[in-house]
Amino acid sequence: FQPKDLYVPLILVAVVFLAVLIFPPLGALAGILAPVPLIFVYLQRGQTVGLILIALVFGVLLAL
């Protein structure tokens, strides 16, 4: 594990946060996409774990 692997997810979170500040209705979209940085981290650590997490996120979204 290297700290530089976390740059992309942190940048994505910052961009989404700034977009929500500028255009508040994007808050709903940000709420749906909140697990995306976590998924990127797990994809970097292992494809199987990442794919399982993606399936779980979509399953939860479909259940809503």
C-alpha cells in the first residue's frame, strides 16, 4: 500500500464536493456516488474484491 494510490479517489471526492457547493441539486448525485472512491481503492487492491463491492453498491441502489 502506497499513499500515492489514494490521490485519485481524494481528487474525485474534492471535485464532487466543489460541484455540490456550486450546484446544490448535484447533492443527490453525490450521495449516490459516495462509495466510488472506496471502490477505486479496492480495485487497486484486488479486482475480485472491487467487483464484489460494485455488485453490492448496485444491489443496494436497486433495492431503494
